[in-house]
Amino acid sequence: MMLYQRFDAAATRDGSLTALEIDGTRLSYRQLADMAEALAAQVLAESPVVPRRIGLLAARSVSAYVGYLAIQRLGRSVVPLNPAFPEARTRYMLRAADAGLVLAAPGTDAGRYDGVQVVIADPTTFGGGSPATLPPLLDEPEAEAYLLFTSGSTGAPKGVPIRQAHICAYLDTIQDKYGLASGARCSQCFDLTFDLSVFDLFAVWSAGGTVVVPTRNDLLRPVRFVTDRSLTHWFSVPSVISTAHAGGRLLPGSMPSLRFSLFCGEPLTRQQARAWKDAAPRSSLVNLYGPTELTLTCSDYVLPADPDDWPVTANGVLPIGVPHPGLDHVVLDELGQPATEGELCVRGPQRFDGYLDPEANHGRFHPAPAATDSDVPPEHWYRTGDRVTTVDGTLIFLGRADQQVKVNGYRVELGEVEAALRTLPGVTEAVVVTVEENGGALALHAVCVAPGSDPADLRAELVRHLPGYMVPRRVMTVDRLPTNANDKVDRRAVADLVRSPLGRPSAELAGATSGARPER
């Protein structure tokens, strides 16, 4: 059953129940279905040929959710686009996706995207009357459901196509987990460009629950949002806990309505989970794990009700549990041999078939697929890039095997940020590292070889080219980067440099980094 068919079944079964709450507006399943079909009919009327991929340029609005459903109703693939991202990045995604049509929120300047038809999704035009007749939606499991772009180490975003069969295999697996049912009231914290938003929408709608959308301000005050909206389910990145805890808002028993609290997107620490559990004592806590390429999540760990029974790990990070039923996994060492500790590799019905650009498949599968494969054969393992070990049958996350990190839940390839820095005038080399700040959150810091350049100007230029979460908190310039005995850039020394007081080089690094200038 495809995504829209799951929603339509809920609309038929629970038509009068509230499907969506946003900005003081409540829409029933029947209302939301009628609006989606009206917008789908508008697209057919305005576009002689509907491309197989349609961009969705809207965020946290009725237009965004109706648009997502309308694209699914047309049997097309959604390409979520964030209006806050730089226009050049959006244009790149549209070209790469070959999306000749974009659904956009009212107020969008249609002329900004040359050669792309823009259809305005205006909810005020969908009221009253019966929607136009639409052609039947065929059940096509191999059809693409959505295309997401993740950070790419080559300097360009990587397209990850997910088929209906992949996402429906996931939804079938988790449909009886996490207490989702009619009457559930669930947060929608993730941007639509983040694959976990698909859980927020279709896992909840499949169960007849209500999707409750917070504002950006609500995300900074999750306790108030949970209590004011009487939420039963919460799903976010763990860094939300750190922000709330640092602000003194996670008071004991402050979220009594929560029944399930799910966290994913970055490691969940024992300290974070304990702070949330104290504030939501009646809630089951679940740590979920999974890269976009394995369709939302591929494993989970339900924490015992008593925090005293929680496992203690060497890095303070809670286990990621066991893979979902139907998925196979193996832990491989650097030689590609099974090991007790190494890289987690997974295959099964949730594994995607390969990147939009087949060149990006290089190094991401084991064994390596043939260069002529348009789709990677199902028996190949997807290499997650995450190091794990197994304790009593449970997977323990140890860290990344490459230079990919998570910042506020977003995947960031440090190489992509470095590549963007190296395109700036005067920059000959750049290294980006992460620094753990208060509350355990990671922040990006950049050190560049850029004689005569103003670090503040370099950072300001990056803002024009990269999403906000990929822009380093601080940029420093140096005469040369520290190196190790093999003349390779010493990333640990670079990290020591940015951690030093006021970003000044420590004595042992001074010779390698003379002239260091921090951007404040």
C-alpha cells in the first residue's frame, strides 16, 4: 500500500478526526484529503505534462503538508526543498532531480527558478465544492516515493531516492510499535527535508493520529509545547533535550501527557535520556537509529522503565538496539571481514537501490557493485560509516568511521563544508572540525589558509552558499595548517587550536600556525 493509499484509508476510516494542527488551524482527515486532491487537480490543469519528480518549496505551513499529499496523490516523487536554503543549492537540487515542476507556498517568487514551472499551493483556494475527478492511483511499489539530498563529501549534495516499497516496508515493520493509534497526538519537529519527517506524517496518519506542528519558537520550549498541546508522542533529535535542560525547563513531572518519546538523528546520551525521563515519567523512551539510505530507521532500543536498569557504556551513549525484523546486518573490520567491532553494514527491504548519481555509490556498498549496475543488487550491504560493537546481542554505537558528523540532527560531510570554503577567494586550504560545547552539542569550526583574508568576511560568504546548519560557528585563518609526521593535516591539532583560549594557537602549535586570526 503506497503512502497516499495509507492516508486515504485513514481518511475513509477516521474522516472526522483531526489529522493536522498548525498555527491554530485544525484540519480533519476528510478536509485534508479534499485539499490534497484539489491541489492535485490544479497541478493537472496547469501542467500539460507532470514530471515524475516534483519539488516542494514550503515549510511548516498548510501548503507544505497539502503539497506533500498532493504529489503523492499524483503518484509522483516528492523532492522537499527548504525555502531558507540558498537559492543556488535549491537550483542545483532541482537540476539534479530533473524536477521541472515545483509546488510552492504563496508569496514565492516564481521567476527565481528559470525553466521550472511553479504552481502556487494556496490553501485559501481549496475550500468548498467537490474536488475534480482524478485518475485512479495505481499501486506501484517500485515507484519512487521521495528524493532527499544529503551532505556529500565531494562538495555537492547527494540525492537519495527512496521507493514506495522501501518506505512501506518500514511502516509495516513499525506500525504496531510506539503506541500509535487513533487519538494519539504527535509532534512534527523535523523539517520536510529531513527523512524522519516521513515518520511524523505517515506513521501517524496511518494510525489515525493527529500531527501537531510546532513553530520554531516551540522547538526551543518543548515542555510548554507538549503541555499546551497535550501531546502523547514526541519525536526529535536528542540535542533538543540539551537545549531544554540548559534552560532549566525540564522540571520533574513537567510533561505528564507523554506516553512515548522517540529520539533519532544523533547519539542519545544517558544524561540526556535521564533528564527527559524525569520530566516525562510516564513516557517510554526509545532510541532509534538509521541513515537515510536505510529508510528512516533500521534499529531501535526501548529503554527499561527504571533508569537504574539502563546499560552503562564507555562513551555514555545509549545502545541503538537491534535491527528491525526483515533486515540483515553484519559488522565488518577494515579488511571487510566479520568482526566484533567495526563498521555496521545492513541490507534488506528498506535499503535504497543506490544514489541518484551512481558515482556516489563508490565506497558505500560491500562488496562494491559493478560500475554498470543502475541499481545496486539487493545482496550487497550498505556501509553505514558507523562503528559499532555488540554487547549481549545489542548494538552499541562507537562513532563515525569517516568525516560525516551530525549537527542538530542534520548529516554534515565535513568535506562539503571544506570544499565550499576552498571556493572562496584567497582560501588555499581549509579544515573543518567539530567541538563539543555546553550540553554536549557539536559545533563546526573552520581553520583556513587564507593570507590577508578577513575571517568574518569568509564566514559571511559561506552563509550565502550553505544551509545555516552547515556554516561553521567560527572561522579562523592561519599561515599554514599543522601537519603530522607524514605531512598530512593533523585534524586533532586543528581541533586543539580552535579549542584554545580565544582561538589562539597553543605553544606547541605556534610554529605551524603563526598569524592565526579568529573570527569573532
